[in-house]
Amino acid sequence: MKVRSEQRCFGGVQGYYEHESAIGPMRFSAFLPAKTPAPAVYLLAGLTCTEETFMAKAGAQRVAAELGLALVTCDTSPRQARFPGDDADWDFGQGAGFYLDATQAPWSAAYKMKTYVTQELKALVESELPIANDRRGICGHSMGGHGALTLALSTELYQSCSALAPIVAPSQVPWGQKAFKGYLGEDRAQWAAHDATELVVKKQFAGKLLIDQGTADKFLERELRPQLFKAACEKSGQPLELNLREGYDHSYYFIQTFIESHLRHHAAALQ
């Protein structure tokens, strides 16, 4: 693990790192509070973002320091492995890994973000940094909200989960359909394993899920559609707190406004 930079931040340390992984060189960042080892909240960013976006724009470190939480973010796709067309569109390929393991060539050679987040990154930060290895939460925005929900529902690694403006039913919306066809092929049975609305009917999360969604989000009706996930949770008995925030959009100003309540949600479960 190589240290790219470390800065003092709210009594703790904000660091940026890189390492060699099974999918090539990867970058991640971590905020470590003053008192360690600390339970971590893994923050998954959205389309076009990097490991720096959430740390630089969300304003989460102050509250994390108060609550004694570590924060970990990662890049949103592999960067070194290049395939034809991987930068042709902003919503597929580079910066758009969708937190799944691709099964279709050529993407299957490197686009294995589910394995990276749940195995490689977790093992690395919990062994190399003063981060607890028995308590962790997961949170995400947009594509990262999709990732947070699906990874929490399909594994038993996380004790808390929340999302901001997540893609909750990717099999039913253009962003998800485009990504799933490219990474997983035409078999919708494979899609269901990466769709929170499908997953929650079959397996519930052991705790309450928290979602915040802005009502002025331009992607609300076309890409996000939280009502679909709400209905699935009601059908399966999954506890869900869905907050529709009047007038808020999809931006990091929305995230800055509500990230504190999300971190307090995680702290209540992790400490």
C-alpha cells in the first residue's frame, strides 16, 4: 500500500492511498478519527466519481470525527485496464463499475468491483489501517447507493446500510439496463442478483435501511424510482426509512445536507 498523501483533519487523518489489486492498480481514501481502531463506514460514490469525490465534497469528516467513525471510499471502476468504448459514455465503463462482477467479455477481465469492495479493499484497510474488523457499515450515492443496498443485501458483512438518491431498481431503468446488458449480458436472472428491489424480497437486511431522496432530483422518475423499493420492502417486511426531501436535487449539496443523519444512523448500529 502506497501513501499518496495524509493530512490532519478534525483531530484525525485524511489519507489517500493506492495499491496493487487483482483488477489492477486501485486508489482509495480513508478518514481516521483520533481514537482508533474505529468501525468504518464504506462510502460508495456515483457515476463519474473517484475515490476523492466523497471525501472532498460531502463534508462528512467533522461528524465522523465526533462519532468516532472511520470513512473509506474507493474508485468507481478499474482505471488501468482499458477496453474499446470504455470512455465513450459517462454512464458505462470508466467511472461506472456499478459495484458488480462483470461476466461478459471483455469487462469480466477487470470489472469486478463487488469482489474488490467486499473482499480486497475490506481486507486491506482492516489490516493496514487502524480500522475495526468486526463492525462496518456501507453507504452510497446514486450508483453507489445501488452498490450499498445490493452489497448489504447479498452479503452479511455490514451491520448498517444507508443510501442517498440510490438506483434501487436497475433492472427497470435505463442506467441499470445499459450497465447490466454490457457487464452481465441478456440473462435477467443474473441481473436480479444485483438489483436491490429484487434482492430484498428474497433476503432481508438485519436492521433498518435508511434512504434519503430529493424531490427535485432530475433523475427521480426516470432512473431512481424509490417507490419501487419501498413497495418491495413492504411486501417482504424489511424495515425501511424513506425520506423524501422537498426541493433537493441529486447534487453533493443534497449529500452535505443529510450526510450527518446517515452517519448517526450508522454510529447507532456500530458502536
